[in-house]
Amino acid sequence: MAKGARVKYKEKDDAPKAKLNAENLKKSLGLFNYLGKQKWMFVVGMFFLLGSAAVGLYFPMISGKLFGVFGDSSMANEELMIKLKETGIILLIVLSFQGVFSFCRVYFFTRVTENILFGLRKDAFSKLIQMPMSFFSKSQAAELSGRVATDITMVSDAFTVNIAEVIRQSIVGIGGLGVIVFSTPWEIARLFLMIIPPISIITIFYARKIRSFSKEMQEKISESNIIVNEALVGINSVKSYTNDAFEINRYEDKIAAAKKYGIKYGILRGVFFTFVISVLFGSIFYILYQMIHLKIEGKISSEEFGTFMMLSLFVATSLGGLPEQIASVQRALGATDRIFEFINGNIESINLLYPTHQNKNRVKGDIELKNISFTYPTRDNYQVLKNVSFSAKAGETIALVGSSGSGKSTIASLILRFYDPTSGEYLIDGKKSTDYELTELRDQMAIVPQDVLLLGGSIRENILYGRPNATEEEIIEAAKQANAYDFIMSFPDKFNTIVGDRGIQLSGGQRQRVAIARAVLKNPSILILDEATSSLDSESERLVQEALDKLMIGRTSIVIAHRLSTIRNADKIVVLQKGEVVEMGTHQMLMNNDSGLYHKLSKLQFELN
């Protein structure tokens, strides 16, 4: 299986965390630019958030009065009932306010978040799709799509949950701690400060240790899932190479490692639960024991007792959950930084408002490459093309021939202006290619590659990709010209037939003819055929070649071919070797040169055939 193609997806907890400093917080404020005139929603949401936190802190103080009602033996039953009723009504009002504040906080923060996410998703994909090819040559598609999905989800979680919880828990935790210290007898406050915070800190650090083990276990499980995915995607290879046992053993090795981590994880969790039950609960019980002593001695009232118990419960819960919420905010800041990396990156000069697919400002199709040299940005120590020069008049067919790695596909990329040459000039109709608007230029070009990637929708949608505003009659005519009409009409759903992921439901020849129909519909001035028939059987090659011959009529065509029999009628054949032009001419001219590379390649292919 193709190990080089593996992409390791990071779990949420493995996402990079950004420090909570002024610089990162300033960067994250850029998200609020997506709110536009709706910033008031965030202000209103913050109002309800602070109100919810304040009510949340007030609740345990009021609920502590219930203990005072039960513990006050000086009052008659009727007075106790009245007092209980009054306290209950107050608690009910407090809870009602809490409910209203919580709903309004969630509502306004959700509105804020969805507005931000809409703009963020739109900008992220818009900028990503406009990145130059040099960017994609350094990045994996699966990683980029994962970043758009996962990172934006983290930002969503931060705005809808984490930021609000950090503020709310900080107010409840720190505010409650202050109330305990200043309103509770020092004997109890001292015990609380001496016991609960240190234990909470130990619990937090131990929980982080458990999480790190959990991440390692998930990583092992992820590695085993990669094997499952590879085996199922390449099931034909697995079975044809009789590697069933090999794949089972590979999978077994990975799940055995996951099992070891799982056992260690279980032991750590067991120790953690033991610690919580014995130490944490034991400490709380000890404080409770001491408070009962003070209550018996008359040093504290029942109301003080109840208020302390409720406050300590809320404080412990809030402070305990605060580190995890802060960590989530840090992950969201890191995710925001990664998203803005390509939102603020250098994109191609694409005009999204240009009226594409309308055959405006058409070029004739004269092409000239003058002393072109090129080095890929990702391999700056290796020169792919060296002083390449050739030209094509409008309507001519130029064939590029040479062994693998000679630079044929690189020339096609330069013609499409996926890259600009390191040195030399690329002219179209006698004008520098860089003087044309990039969108205008590509709007008049089309490529039919060797490995056709179809959309997962219907055949009609895939053909329409060449010109989305085409009519049904134009779609049918394009299919006929591409020799695709007959096989399309043989399907029960005809043009509505779903081609499947990457066109997997169609044969190689059928995919090529759909791609040709797409190019026919676009009606380009300049056509690039990148080994379009090299991987087809004889019958499919014949049908595809017929369609290509019709497609090339009246267009400047750059044909990259390994099968030299398909380019004998080319107006000019450019022979490349190690990035240099070593021969150029018609088929007959080159065949007359017995010592030439083209003659040797033709003779070799003839002997092999």
C-alpha cells in the first residue's frame, strides 16, 4: 500500500495551543471583523453572560439559607414554613433569571458565532481555492480540508461554549472563593484553603497525564484505522497479491500496541478514581466533620454552614473545569492563527467577477516559449527546464515527447500559468502572458489529463463543469462530439447517471470521453492533452482518439504523448531530454534522423508492439 500517501489526522486535543498573550488575543480579534454591523449582538451576549455568572454566584448563597431554616430551633413550625416558602420563592426567582440569562446568552452568542463562521468559512475556502499551485505542492489536500473543517469547528466551540464558560467559571470560582474567605469563620476558611486548592491542582495535573495517555492510545487506534482504510481502498491489490494475511498481521500489530496503551490508561484512571474517592471526598468529609463540630459548639450558624457547603461545591466545580476551558480557548487561538495563515496568504491574481465561459476577448492561440528555464519552488536545487524554446501558430498541434521526468507536464503547467518561468518569456499572440488577466487567459484554455478526476455527481453535472451556463442541446452535442453519447444513453438514468466518487462507476475510457465532452463545451482556444490515451485499451483508445481529433480542429493543441503513434500528424514534435529540447520537427523529419532520440523511441515502441 502507498505509505507515502498517509495523512495523520490530529485529534482535537492534539491541535496546537497558542499562548494567552496580547499578540495572540489581538490576532483573534480579527474574527470580530466578520460581524460587521452586528457587533451589538456580542455586547448584548456579554451582558447576559455576566448576568448569568452573577446569578450563578448568588444561587449558592441563597440556597444556604435553607440550612438555616432547618437548623433554627427557636422558630415555631409555622414560622419555619413561612421562612422556607420565602426562601423557596427567592430561589425560584433566581433560577428563573438564571434560565432567561442563560437562554439569551446562548442565543446571542450562537448568532455571533454563526455570523463569524459564515464569513470565516467563505473567506477560508475562497482564499484556499485561489492559492497558487506552489502552495498546493507543499501541502496535502486532505490536511488542508481537515484544517478548514477541524480548525473552524474549534473556533465555533470556543465562541459558543469555551469563552463563555471561562468567564462564567472564573466569576463563580474566584468570586465564590472570595466570599468563602471573607464571610466564613476563619477556622473553616483556613481548612478550605489548605486542603481543597492543593488537591484540585494535583487532580488537574493528574488529569492532564491521563489525557496525554488517552491521546497516545487514540493515535495508535488512528494508525490501525489507516491500515483498515488502505486495505479496503486497495482491496483489489490486497487480493491479487494474496496479502490477506499480511494485512491482518499489520492490523494486529497496531491494535496490540493500542491494547497496551489501553491497559495503562485503565490503570491510570483507576488510580485517579481511587484518589478522587479517597482523598478528595475524604478531605471534603473532613471539612464537613470540622464544621459539624463548630456547629455543635455554636461557633457557626446553620445558615453559615449551608452557605459554605453550597459555595464550596460551586467553587470546586468551577475551578476544576476552568483549566480545560482555558486549554480549549488556547486551541481555538491556535486554530484561528492557522486559518488566518492562508486567509492572509499570497493568492493568485484571479478576478472572481470576470464573466467566464462567455467566449469574450478570445485570443487567436499563437504560443511562443523563449529560452524558458524553470525550477519548482519546493525543489529549488533541481532545474526542471533549461532554455526551452518553441512556438505554435494558432490552430497548430504541437506534440511534446520524451522520457519520464523530461519536463513535458511542467511545460503544460507553465502554459496554463500554474507557475511562471524562472527565466525566459512566454508569449501568447505576441504578448507577454503576464500582461493578460489570469482569469481571462485560463478561461480560454482547457486540459484533458491522463487521470481524469470527475465530480461525484451526475454525468450532466460533470460535462456542465466545462461551461455551467450551457443548454441541454449543447450538452448533448458535446457528448456526441466526444463519442460519449452512445454509452451515456445506454445507462438507465442516461445523463443523470451518478458517476460515483472520482468517477469510479465509469470505465477509464468513459471517464476520458466525459472529460473531452467537458472540454468541447468550454470551446477553448488553447487545448492541452496530457497523455490522455496512455492508460486505455485499444478500443477505448480508438474512441477517445477520434474524439480528441475532432476536439483539436481549429485549436492550438499541446499534446503530451508516450504513444508516438498518436502524434504522427502533429504539425511539430518537440523532443525533450532532461529538461532540454534536443530535437524538433515533423514526424517524417525526425524519423529521417537515424541517430536522433525520437527515431530511437519510435523504433523501441515499434519493437515492443
